Amino acid sequence: MSCKKGRVAEDIAVKYIATLNFKILDRNFYSTFGEVDIIATKDNILHFIEVKSGTSFNPAHNLTNRKLERIIKTIETYLIKYPSELDISIDLIAIQGNQIDLFENITI
């Protein structure tokens, strides 16, 4: 996915989760391991959200075990820099055309 398409998908995701009462804390947090697209809170849970989009396939299939492992390492880096007592959730937003799906608390 190009940077421009990725940014558009992330903008759509941010608007979507705002309607669900998520509070956006950060976007595009980078570490040496990778990136977390969106960091937000809701109901005293710290959400680390990966955004995937596509048109002719289910974009959720682009979240590989390797990518998830890199996200987890990036989350660990974030929590060292910004300690939190909140429970955490790793989430995925899949955008395909006009369909937006939020998958909360995903695992390998």
C-alpha cells in the first residue's frame, strides 16, 4: 500500500473510532521494530490499532504473524517511553470499500 493510500485509510479509521468514543492519543508511533498506526483509549483500555485496507481482497489477511510480532515489540517500546496502568488491547481495523470492521483484542 502506498503511503498516500495508507494515510487515507488511517484517516478513515480515526474518524470511525471517534464515532465509537475512542480518544486518540497518538498516530504513527515508530520504534526500531516497526510502527503502530493508532493509539487510543476507551473504557480504561489502551488500544493499539493496526489499519489495513484493500479493494479486491480481505485486508485483514495482510496482518501476518511477523507483522503482529513487530507491533508487539513496538508496543513494548511505547510502554517503556509512556508507562501506563491501563489494560491493553491490540486491535485491527480492516477497510474494504465502504466496509469498516473493527477487530478488538487480536492475538497470534
